[in-house]
Amino acid sequence: MSEKLWAGRFKEKTAKIVETFTSSIDVDQRLYAYDIQGSIAHCQTLAKAAIISAEEADELIAGLEKIKQEIDEETLPYSDALEDIHTHIESRLAEIVGKVAHKLHTARSRNDQVALDVRMYLRDQVESITQLLFELQKVLVGLAKRHIETVLPGYTHLQRAQPILLAHHLMAYYEMFSRDSERLQDGLVRINVMPLGSAALAGTPHPIDRKYTAELLGFEKVSANSVDSVSDRDFIIEFLSAAGICMMHLSRLSEELIIWSSAEFGFIELPDAFATGSSIMPQKKNPDVAELIRGKSGRVFGNLMAVLTLMKSLPLSYNRDMQEDKTLLFDATDILTACVEIYIQLLPNIKINKTIMQKAAASGYLNATDMADYLVTKGMPFREAHHCVGQVVSYALGLKKEIHELSIKQLQQHAPQIEDDVFDYLATQQMIDRRTSIGGTATQTVKTAIKAAEQKLKKSTH
């Protein structure tokens, strides 16, 4: 059956160029399993309402299952003349079971059908991506546990600031990806709403039980307004927003891996299996994978803005513009999935250059804040101590020395309260382990955070 589903009103055939231009089969074919699953549930609902007989439902369901097998085996041909995956399935069903196939579309429209398919697809994608984020979190916690004694300089403004544990730095990303996972899961509340039965926009006069359909398809709620059901894509926008935030976190991680693997830093060495070379410079080992993830974040951001722009001026209810949402949604889910999968495999194989990190954490006046805190313990107000240590740093810079390399006499020129105990106070490990406030970088505090993360991951349903 190559005639259009809506051909009855038209006197001329659709121009070939229009068929090609309006076709979405190259994009929405990946929804076929959801479309068939939804159609089977719709058959059961029609049979329950006695709109079709039980025998007709069985025949239709058998035909739909046969079509799924054909698509699984890639034996079903696609054609622009049939526009989309819904039409392909209905057309093939008519070839298999005959005219009874024409009853399948009773009490539904392609408008609520596609809304159903996308919601089912996105529901699965959220579950899949949150499972991957769970695996990535486990990797980060494992790395943090292995590097509980590794020290590196913490940065602000990309300037060395204070020494911290590498484990503490890694656990920062654990927290980011925890929130990413929570955002995606929160969105399921609005994704997991069943639109089928809304029909084109006004609902249906046929006595179907939409709650029954929802139960068959695993939806927690039934949509409350038929116009809204077919005409909004805010659940896609919400997902793309969460995906964009997650990609931003992945991009920040990528940036650090790129910088840290440079000769100027030398903090890490990326595994050969996750790096590339140069076509002209034999010595090069490029962080292309991290760079691509950093770059692909822009694609996901763009997809979010594209769907927002797509929807921003559409009158209610359905408009064909909305066909474009799937290209953007599928692209974002594919990118996010691939990037998380990459880091699950890449991160455990990074070589950490502990000695270089430790050396960097011991230079650059990273103990200046602690010296100010030391003076506070001697009774000096913090603002006065801050100014005093600034003068000490300026003095040390002139001598090309670190603060802890100055003699006690040189230090006492600036603050007579300073005693010999200052040097122990300014030792790197001491500075780290004093930061015992909740969320601080003290070794015991970070160990507690790691243990809490392990327990949380163990309790997770993933």
C-alpha cells in the first residue's frame, strides 16, 4: 500500500521532491520497536472496548510481531513515499493481514502515536544513561580510594591556590555526576506520562480505557489534556537541559585531562589506546578523545537551543515543525551515551604522576593562607594576618624563595609572633589534614566521603 494515509482529500499525487523533503523515515525508524509495542497495547485496548474482536486483535498483534522481526532482521524496505515509521508499519501490516489492519488506527492519530513512541524511547534512554553514570561514579570512587594519599595543587583562576588530595578533586566529579543522574531521574516523572488516546488533539469518542493502555505500557500516569499531550515537547527540552549540564561536567573533566597531560603540567599520562598521533610530527601524543568530548558538548548545547527555538512560537496544537525534534534528541542521547562510556574505560587507565603533582603542590606559595591562619592562632585578626602574609610573599618573591624556605628571623621581621612551630604548620600534609570541616580535603574527611559514596552506590537500584 503506497497510497498516503490521508490521500482521500487530494486530487494530485505528492511531488517526489515533497516526499523526500517531508520524509522522516531515515530518523524515526529507530522508534520502530516502541511503535510496535504501542500498537500492540492499542490493539488490546480496542479489543477490551469491543471496538475490534479478540480474533482481530490476535491477528493484528501477530502481524505486528512479524513486522518487528522483519525490521530486526533488516528485511523491511524503507521508502520516502511512506513518510515515517508509523506509516511503514501500518502499510506492511495491511500487506500481511489485509483490511483488518485499517482498524488499528481507530481512536488514535499519528500525533499521539509519535508522542508515545518518543516518551517510551526517552524513558529507556534515561534509565540507560543513569546506569552509565552510576558506572562512571564507581570508577571515580575507585580512583579516589587508590589516590587517597596523592597530593596536587588545587586551583582557582587556573592559578595554584592550596594543596588538596587528588581523591578530593575526583570526588568533586562524583558529586557532579550524582546531580546529573538525579536530574535525569527527576525528569522521568514528566516523561513517563501516557499520551495515547489523545488522538489528533481533541481526544476520541470511542470508549477506550486509557488507564488500561498505560498499565500495559508501564506508564505511571495518563496525560490530562489531549491538546497538551500532542503539542508540547517540554519533556524533551528538560532532558536536553539535563544532558547539556552533564556534558558540561564531562567537558570540564576533559579540559583538565588535556591540561594535565601537557608537558607544561605533566600530572598525568593518557593511555595510548585513548590518544592519537600526528600525521607530520612523530613525537606527538594528542588528547583527541578528551578534545572531542569537550567539542561534542557544544553539539548537545546546540540541540537544546534548537528545540527551544523550534517550539518557542508554535501555536497549539501539533505542527509539523516538531518532526525536527527527534534528530536533535537522538543526537544528544547518542553523544552523551558515547562520552560517558568513553570515560568509564579511559579513567582507570590514566597514569598519575604523583611525584610531579606533589612537587607542584609544594611550590607557588600554596601555604600562604595557612600562614595567615597560623597568625590568627597567635592572636592576629585575619585581615591583618592576610596583609602581613602578602608582604611575606612579596619579600620571598624578591629572594626567589618559598615561604617555608625563609629563616625564622626573616619571617619574624614581618610578624614577631611567628615561632619555630610555623614550619610544621606549613607542611603540605599538615595543611591538608587540618581542613576537617564537612566537605573539606582532610584525609579522614575524604575517606568518610568515599565510604559514604560506596554505601550509596551499593544501595542504588542500578
